[in-house]
Amino acid sequence: MSTATPKLKATPREKTGTKYAQRLRKQGLLPVVVYGHKQDPAHIAISQEEFLHALHHGVHLLEVEHAGGSESCLIKEVQYDYLGTDVIHVDLTRVDLNEEIQVSVPLELFGEDECPGAKVEGAFIEQPFVDIEVICKANNIPDKIIVDISKLELGDAITIGDLKLPAGVTTEQNADDVVASVSVAKEVPEEEGAAAESAEPEVISERKDEGEGADKN
């Protein structure tokens, strides 16, 4: 759980557009738009380095400081370049620290090395979900939810209902949805595999008699 909300200083953006956004990024700044709470969108710029540091540490909530004071903002959307490597734009939304919000939090597997089921020959650990939608107050967002698989045997599974969520954190996702399991890959019988290889390709069409399928244009 985050203990402190990162504070990022912001400067207003007097101009918008691709050309000006590129200039900002060359200066080490990120173009940002702040929405919400029935206020007009605010176009600002923040330190790219400070934002990336917060993002890589699983931060969801930021305190944005500007000339008019400061406001709590939730990271709503992060836009990357066409290669998917560099952040080029960020959308933030204003929040009241006492209001409940719904946010996506990553699931992190713990105990993979100790998992007895995974040590069986041919076994593998499957993780259908990499994150979970939780409901909590804006100042109580977990950095991650730990999924302890250290005692899973072959064929066992952990569902959303089995997760130990922090105090004040709930979820409306299906409790029966599996978030981690240990299985063995099914082998294809030798005869079945050979039959598949030798099977003739299916004929999906034949030449039609003259006059059939004529162009109707």
C-alpha cells in the first residue's frame, strides 16, 4: 500500500498540439490534461522523469501542485508512442480523497519456486488475469494484490474469492473467476497426431457449371 502520494509540480500549457507537445518532451516535460469534478479541463506540463518514476512504482494517485494550489489526481490514461516504449501524453482525473473509486490493480504471484504442483514434470502455472478491478477510497489504493501460490498442488486453483484484499478494498468481479492455477499440458495421442498429418485437405469449392454464379452487376 502506498504510504505517501507523490507530489508533482505542474506548469500551465498556453498552447496545445503535436508541435508544442514535441517541444515539451524535448525539455523533459510531459503534456497532461486534467479532467473531472465539473471543472474545465486543465492543460499542464509535468516532469517526465518524476512521472515515470511514480508510474514504474505502481502509483495511481498523484498530488499535482500548481500556482493555484494543489489537487489530488488519479492517473486515468497513459499514451505511448507507436513503438509502445515512450510515454507521450497523460490524462489525469480529479478525485476527492474520501470518495470511493474503481481502479485496476495488478496481481502479483508469490511463491512460484515453492509451488509443489509446478515441480511435477510437464506442469505449468497459468495466470488468466494480470490485474483486478477494486473499489476503495482514492487514498487507499493498493500498489498490487499478492496471490500466494506457494502451496498449490497440481490441479489446484486460486479464485478471486480466495484473494486476501487489504482492509477497505473490495471487488465486484466474479468470485469464481480463476486468477492462478497449476495444470499439465495435454498430450495429443500419437495415432491422432499421425492421422491429422496424413489427412487430405478438404475441398471447399468446385468449378461450377457454365452459367452458374454469373456476375450480377
